[in-house]
Amino acid sequence: MEAFLKIDKYLDTLIVGAGFAGMYSLHKQMSDGFKVEIYEQADDVGGTWYWNKYPGARCDIESMDYSYSFSEDLQQEWNWKEKYGTQPELLEYAKFVCKKFNLRKHINFNTKITKAIFSKEKQKWIVDTDNNTIIECQNLILATGNLSTPNTPNISGLSNFKGNVYHTGAWPKKMPNFNGRKVGIIGTGSSAVQSIPVISETVGELLVFQRTPNFSLPARHRDLPEEKRNEYKRNYKKYRQLAKNSSFGIAKYQPPTQSAFDVSDEERNIIYEKAWQEGGQAMLFAFTDLLTNEKANETASEFVRNKIRKIVNDKETAEKLCPTNHPIGTKRLCLDSNYFETYNKKNVSLIDISNNPIEQITENGLLTNNIEYSFDDLVFATGFDAMTGAVNAIEILNDKNESLKSKWLDGPKTYLGMMVSDFPNLFMITGPQSPGVKSQMILSIEQHVDFIHDLISHKKGNNYNKVNAKSKNQDQWVTHNNEVANATLYPLAHSWYNGDNIAGKSKGFMPYVGGVANYKNICDEKVQNNYEGFEFS
Ligand code: N01
């Protein structure tokens, strides 16, 4: 892919990915007259909500919050039907947005970006695809998602398995029929917690292989009453502002004001019980110190363990389901509809593999602790190569022929989660070291897209070719990110937040946990200080 290559297309901006980040970015750039296109490997829009079609998939943030705010028309026109959007509803919403803003004709589907080189001579990105179309562009925006590279653990013998194999993160379009079949599922993260109760309804038998029990709170899912939806719509301006001022990007979760030890044991339990009955993540926002003080956290952790003990009839199973190796909230907290209740069903068994890793997949099932468990179908609910997987899947080379992947061997380093030093005009939406995954994603996406769009417009308006993140500012940002994380309990958990879920992946806490409001203030300050940390040429 050198300078002699025939270029098939010239663009101002190429965006990779047609999920919520890519679509909004496309809309922004189109509105300002940039020549812009998306390349997307799927055959339709939707990103996460295109791929994660597993039974029971739905968003764990309420739909009135988890939606675009950039268009008043859109937020008034669209009617969410349920408290938490289902996967089909979210996909329908993505298609609706695509149609409303005439995006489809600017999206190249079924095309994967494989390589991007920043040409020294042209000072542009030369981008290659899996159908050998070569595109030259000035700006390259990665809207590739944080949880978009499914992780299938390397367990020997998988190819020998005679039954069907599925991954929750790459679910087939045609829903498999599990009627009366015996199904094995590996994993007990959010995807499993949502799918297990639904899969259990039709299967003959369900075997759940659990390596680590997870905290989960009841979602208290229900239809969205029209009055509630209309009230929210009338007051969207207020709710969106409250969300922006919060730490997680959700209007109703405002910063708590008291420590867990400012109240008596009895009062604390009443507060937890209220949050438990309300559903959602309210419990985590009950006290100031739940994610900074282990003792405070233990009060909430034990409250949830006691709930599990009450729900699950079999004492031994209940204990196996009680998480004890991480404080509540330090792994992504799951929300469920009857997850723990499902273990009271006769056709559901929990197999604890915490001390006995899966040795092998066999023709008929799998082997652990010298016992062979047989089943007809196998579901991997084993998560993703999170945050860096999709970026590293593209070979990205700067003008010194250095790859981004090699620069990230010891973990990702970014400036504000949006740029990487020495990779000019390459932008990431909700990249590592941004609050993305630790917030209401669409709010963070909108803030990032706006920031990046303004940065590109500033570059163009001042007749610059390039913008680059300064390495000194990048180092400071990475240090700050780590300091913020180390002041919390997050590092105590093994999770995809720190790369622990992937064998051989560098370890280090990736998301920015200083909150969306703080983060936005920092970004705004950089702009006010003449784009501090960015160099234009
Ligand atoms: O993946 P996970 P996920 N042998 O990484 C186990 C978002 N999401 O797809 O904990 C045995 O959380 C692994 O065990 P352990 C959300 O942000 C959102 O469920 O590593 N087990 C774990 O139990 C979420 O956090 C929504 O010991 C193995 C499971 O597989 C993120 O996506 C819905 C194993 C993986 O859990 C990822 O969730 C769904 C092995 N070799 C997802 N390898 C909503 O919005 C892995 N595991 C609702």
C-alpha cells in the first residue's frame, strides 16, 4: 500500500463503524459539508445492537436516557415502548435515526477496514479494505466500539464438538431453536445474566458453567407508561442537563452526599432495600464511599449476598452464586430479570468451575474436574477483547511505519481517550482513558463526536493539514487516569476494565472513572486554552 497505489476514493473523513458513535459522527460531518463516508463490516447499522441479538438482550440503562439528545425533533418523535430498550427496539431506533438523517447512502456495508497508513508524502491516511477498495482521507475516525470484538477462550477441542456453538456477542440473525434441547453456557457476566433466564424457558436442560459469581441487581423491567414518557419528553432539556452534570451520565443518579457510615445499620438497610425495590443501579449511588472504601462497600455487597441467599432455595447453590472475590460495582454491575430465581428451576444446574478450569471441549460437551458434561448446544457468554480489541484489529501505521498496536503493547495510551500521539488526524470515539464505558454511552458518544468535530473544523478553518496529540500531555493524561482509578476500589477486581479477561493482554485500568461532568470540564478547558495538548501543522 504505497504511494503508487491506485486510489479508489477520496474523502475528507472516513469513519469506521455504523453504531451510535459512527452514525452521529457521520451526521455531524455531513451537516458541515465534509465529504464523509462510513465503512461498516455488518450489513446494517446498529453496532452493539446489531451483533448482540442473544435471547433477553436489552440495554441496562433506561431508554429515556439511553438515546440521542442532539435532535429535539428526534427525541420528541421516537416513542420508547419499554423501561429498558430491547435489542430489537434499539436496532429499530438505530435504523430510524439512519433514515431520518439520510445516512444510509453514505455508508458502505459489508466492508471491513483492514489497514491504514499515514502517508508521509501526502500527509493523508491511505486506508485499505477487505474488498481491496483503497481510500485516501484526511481524517480517520474510529467509531469501532468498546465491546465489539468477541472473546472465545482458547479451549482445546472446540472443533471436535458435534453440536451448535454460539457466542452472545455474535449471535446469528435467525434465533436458534433451543426447544427441549440440552444447552451448556460458559460465563456469568451481563450477557449470561440476561440470557440464562430466557434460554431456561425453552430448553430441556441448562448447564451454567460459572468461573466467577457476579453481583446483579433487579432491573424491575416494565412497559413505559405513556404519562411517564410524555413527562420525560416535556422535560428533556432538564433531564439531559442533569445527566451531563452527573458522574455516570444518568439524570436520576446524582452524586450522593453522605457516607455509608453517616447512618445507622438500620437506616442503611432501609436505603438499600428501597434501591433494591426500585431496581436499576440506584444502590451504587446511595453513598459517597461505596467505590472508595472497602468497609463501606462491604455493607452493600453483603446486602446483595443476603438477597441471593433468600432467593435461591438450595443453600449450596446460593453460596456458589454469592460473589466474594470483588467489591460490588468494581466489575460492571449486572441488572437482571429473575436471574437468581432461575436457579430454582429443576432444569437449570450451576457448575462451579472456579477451582477446576474447563480442560477440554469434547465431541459431546466439555470436561472439567475429570467429569464430562454433555449437551447439544454450547453458548459462549465469555465477553469481549474490550476497549482495544477492535482498534488493534486494524493495522494502523504512522508515517514512521510504527504500528499503533506496538505502541500499545504495554497497554493503551491516549490523550483524553480521543487521540494517540504520533498518529495525526486519527480520532477515537470513547476510546481507552475516556469515561465511555463508565457512563451512559450515548451521552459520552455525543460529547466526543462534538469535541472531535470541532477539532477537525478548527484545523480546517485555520488551514492546517494535521492535528496531533503532544506526547507530554498524553503521558500526563495516562498518569491522571491511573491516579483516579487507584483512588477507587476498581483495581481490586479482575475484569475487562483492566484487560484481565484476556490471556496475555497487558494489564492496566482503561476507563476514566473521574465522571462525565469532570471529564467534560477538562475537555472544555483544553479548548479554552487554545487546544492545549494538541499541535497543529
Ligand atoms: O462479558 P463479561 P459479557 N472459562 O466479560 C467468563 C456489556 N453488556 O458479554 O469473570 C470460564 O462480563 C467470565 O468469567 P470471569 C457490559 O458492559 C451490556 O457478559 O472472567 N469462564 C465471565 O463470567 C458488560 O460488562 C449489556 O472469571 C470464562 C464471562 O465469561 C460487557 O458488555 C448486556 C472463560 C464474561 O463476562 C461484557 O459482558 C451485555 C473461560 N475460559 C453486555 N472466559 C447491557 O447493556 C471468560 N469466562 C445490558
